[in-house]
Amino acid sequence: VTCAESRGAPVLPKRSGSRAVTDQRGAICGAATLVVKVGSSSLTLPGGGIDVRRVDDLVDALSEVIAVGRRVVLVSSGAIATGFPAMGITHRPRTLAGKQAAASVGQGILLAHYASRFASHGLRVGQVLLTVNDLVRPTSYRNAWSTLDTLLGLGVVPIVNENDTVATGEIRFGDNDRLAALVAELVRAQALILLS
């Protein structure tokens, strides 16, 4: 049942305990601001590189949500997995420097594809790369909030990822699920959707 189908009509639970699912669907459908996190395996091919069809499907779905007046922040993984094949490497790098290099290449490829596909829906994107320090230091936190709030206010879709090229092992988020949760708090989102 989509949000449009469930408006004005009761959603009947299929089994005991499914009321929580119905309540969650209602909360998501009613959210003015959503943070959607998508994992590498949902964006890239098994051997690395961008899965164009899956990225396009994601952008098309998010564009529909935006078209009905909701604000969406996309937290996107996949930079390393997208980047290493483009560098001529046959397997995912193991060293920090190798991962950072692959991320720097992959982030550009991902952003270019996101920008092109969102543009086909008349939408613009803005890249926001964050580190743990950006969300724990008061000044950086305020700046990150201000940037995201301004982008959303202008109708620009923020695409957030960890700034892999400068993050070190000691200060990394560890995964984008944690980053997405912090971003959801930052933008005061009413819903966080994890697509891993």
C-alpha cells in the first residue's frame, strides 16, 4: 500500500502485531522531512561500479516524494565501490589511502549521475560531505545545519556522505546508518528510512 492509497482509507492489518507496521507507514507518509539512507549494495554492481538502473529507480521514487511537497535528504553510500573499477582496480582497496582514493573518484561519478537523473525531474542536487567532527563541534554542527536547511529551503536535494577522503579510522562514522541518524536529527526529520 502506497501513501496515496492509504490516505482516507483504513489499512487493514494482515496479522496480529502488524498495527506497528501500519503506524510506521502512516508516520512516514505524514513526514514533511525525510532522510533516506541507501547502502552500497543497493547502488553498485557486485564487482563494483554503479548500478545505473537501481540508482535511476531510487531517484525516480524520491522525485515522486519531493513532487508532493516533502523535503528529502539522501544519505548515499557507494563511493568506494563505484570508484575502484573506474581507477582500473579489480578489487576493493584494503588500505585507508586506497579507499580514500577510490572514494574521491567514486563520489564524483555518483554525484554526476544523481545530478543528471534528478535534473530529468527538474530538481537540483547539492553535495554535503561530513566528518564526525562536523557533527560534534558546535560551530561545525550549526554550519552543517545551516547548509542543509538552506539547500532544502531552495528546493535542492542534499546528497550526504561521509567525507572519506579526509576521515581517518579514529574519527569515522563507521557506517552511513549512523551518519543518517545524525543527519535526521540535524534536519529535524520526521522519518528516517534505511535502504541497506
